[in-house]
Amino acid sequence: MMMFAPIRHGCTAMNTPMSQRATARRGSVVVVVVWAVAVAAVLVSATQIVTFRQAVVGRETLARVQARWAARAGMEQMVAIMEFHLENADPDDPMAVVRDMEEHATGTTATGSWDIRHFLDGLEWAGPLDEGAKLNINVATSVQLTNIPNMTPDVVDAIVDWRDADDNVQGLGAESDYYSNRSLGYKPRNGNFRSFAELELVAGAWPQYVRGEDWNLNGRLDPNENDGNKSFPNDKPDGKLDGGWSKFLTATSVQSPMSLSGEEKLPLKGADPESLTKRLGIDADQAKALATYGNQANAKPEALIATPLSQLSTPAGAGGTGGTGSSGGGSGSTGGKTGGGTSGGGSTGGGRGTGGGSSGGMSVSTGGGAQSVSGGAAGGRGATSAGGSSSAGGGSSGRSSSGRSSGGTGGASAVANLTNAQLRAVLRETTADDFTKPVPGRMNINTVPDSVLKEVLEIDPRLADAIIARRRAKPEGITSLADLSDMSGINPTVLTQLATQFDVTSSVYTVTSRGRAASTSAEVEIEAVIDKSQLPAKIISYREQ
């Protein structure tokens, strides 16, 4: 037994270091594995984070693309409606295009939706903004500009200097020297404004007045424009948009060479009587008389509202055969003198003077649309009927209840004055504008807001309220300015003035289409100014945000 004890002891002593080394190796492997797992976890986590972020970015990018095309779909829908109504015009419903665009102001696509709205006169409306609801800054008078809130005389003069063709300073205005001396890097255009934002380049036209609360000039009430002083710009959190001068003025409205019938308007100057007969539904004599008037200087269709065709078609200085307003039926010149003379700038002997036409002592002022009677004929009678006059010696060429003028005792051929339906056709189908270049647009009587009528144009408040009530009474609105003649408080003078500044339709609209993706509610806004005066419709300006 004692012989084997050393051997067992020796074996135990020899195995102890090997066992320790094995244990040490096992501990190192555990540490390496733990570190490897930790590093792998970090790498996996980092990969997941990067991948997640890329997925989020990709999802947001996809959503913005979907929102953008939803907004574009809304804009294209408006363009399609404008072009459809231009091709399929209804002269008895000028507001059809507006109603149609309002009906399609919201819509959906497979991956999103669009919403088209605008603010006008502080109120929100569905559909595009009618630029014809504003006064075109390129034709606004100094008086009209002065009536705009916060518009000072120096800014008014500077606006006139910016758009006129010369370098002569108007009153308190500013021309090239002013801008050059201040190293502004630009000079006055000396031409029409091309955009409303260009107004900010004019001396004294500060952005807070030009833009008001609508800082991005998109015509919509954005969150930062309805939060008081929490974010720029400062505003009133009242749910209304105060657009500053932008709610009164525009630079993009233009007149359309197309009429409400869908055909090109007939130029009054050089018009063919046969074409006038076919288009307007007038007889040959009326067509010849209208063509004669159209070749006179400064001839405009609006003048027919206040002055009968039989008078307007008479060349200046022409006398009436067989006497006009004279007692004995003598020559026109003699009859005019013996019959009591002329007044208001009328020519003697029944001729049409520069200020208006006269017939045997009757004067009709077409410059302001006023009508007056000065003295009768030798027979002592100068009674008028619907703007005309009759005398003892011979008939006058005024507008009578029968719509026809008499040629006097000498038997001159009679020209029937226009009926109301014919006058509507003349105002709708003829023009004195030169469409070889853009013609600044008139205001749309069916969409112009109350503030522009009363504050800027200074129209009598009762008349303005009556016009607004008239257009709201019928869905088609006011179909012709001639239809206002039966309104209380409107005489030929006022109606002629309205006809020179207003139309019953518009050609330019601002579409602010806001697209939203269905997946993430991401939004993209497209603002485009569309000119539908001709086919195809033209995009004047385009902006995405």
C-alpha cells in the first residue's frame, strides 16, 4: 500500500496546472462571446435604426409625392373646367364656370385628396380666387388707389411713376434717380406690373401693407397667420385673413378676346356690317350705323347705353336733312340756331359735337353719360321721351319709347335704336380693345366684394347693396350690365361709368390647391395663376410649397 502512495500523489500534482489552464481558456471564450454578442447587438440596432429612418424618409417622400400629385390633380381639374366652359360658353349663365369649380373644389385620388379654397374680403370661399374681383393696378386711377387703406399720396405717385412710360416724377413719386441713388439694384419698369408682388419694389410700399396677414400671398389662412404673436407675421387670431393691399389689387387680370357666346369678339373699329347683322341680330341699317360709329375716334360699345345708336352714328358736324329741331324744316345748321341753340358741347344743327350729340337744341353728353335738354324748337316744345326729344319743326334722333327715330320732315331714312336684347348682344360680342397685346382686365360685377365697391370705387352704398342683392338673387348672376338699367338709383350716366370698369365674367383665376396624402397626411400646396382667355388655358405663374 505504501508503495503506490507516491505515485498517486505525483499524478495529482501533475494534473493541477493543466486543469487551471483549461479553466482559463474557458473564461476567455466567454468574454469573447459576450463582446461579440454585444458588438453584434450594436450593429443590428444601428442597422435597424438606419433602416427605420430610411423607411420613414422613404414613406414621407412617397407621401409628399402622393400629396403633390393630388394637389396637381385638383389644379388640372380646375383647368379642365375652365377650358370646358370656354368651349361650351353659355351667354345666359356667366357664373356657370364659378359654380362648377366650387362643386369640384374638393376631390380624391387613389392615394390622396385635394382641397381648393381662398379668402376674399375676409371670408373663406371654396374654389379658385377670381382675379377679376380685384382692381387691376395697371389701370387704377390715383383717386382709386388713394381710397385703399394705408395707401399714402407718395406711394400712389410712386406707383404711377413705376408704370408710366416716362421718367418725369409725379408729385411725391419716385423715378429712376430715386432708386439709383439708394443702390437698390433696380429701376422702375416704366410699364405694366407683371405680378402683384412686384408692388413691393415701389418706393414706400412696405410688405406689411402689401401682404397684410397673408405673408406668403397664397390667399389662404395658414396656421401661422392665425395665431396672434406666437409666430411671424403678427396677426389677429380671429379666423379671418386680412390680405392688406392684396385683397384690393391685382396685376394679372386680363380681358378675354372671346365672348360669352364662345366666339371671338368683333372689333368695333372697321367692323363689317354684314358680320354685325349676323352676330348681333340687328337689321342692315342698324349694322351700317354701328359700323359708322365704330370708325369714329374713341368709339366704345359702352356709349350705346346712354346714347341711342341713331345719334352716335351721326358724324360730327353733320346736319339733319329737312331740319332737326327747327320750326320750318330748314337746314340742320339753321334749324339748330333758330330752335334754341345747343348745349353741353353739342354741335349746331343737330350734329354730334365732341362732347355729345345734339338735335335741334337737345344735348346728350356721352362723356359722362348725362342727358340734358336745352331749349326747344321754334314751336316752343322740347319734351323728351326716354332720352329723346321732339319739337314742332321735326323729329329728333333720340331714344323714344318705340325705339325708333324719325328723320324729320325732309324724309331722311330712319335708324331704329337698339332694343335691350340687341344692346346686350353689342356689349357682349363687340369690343374696342386691341388684343394684339394684353389688355388689363375689368372687374367682374358678379364677384367683386363689397369693400371694393364701396371703399375703393366709392359707389353709393345703397347702389352697391342693390347690385350685390341682384347678383345673389339668381344663380347665374348678372348676365349683362344692360340689365342694371331698371334698378333704382341707376341712370345712363352711372350705368355707362359702370360699364367702362366692369364685366360680367373673368378670365384669370388663382388656384391654390392643397394636396394631402392618405397614408401620412403629408401636405403639399400648389399655387397657380391660370389665364383662360384663350384655348389652351395658360399658366401665368406656378409655385409649390
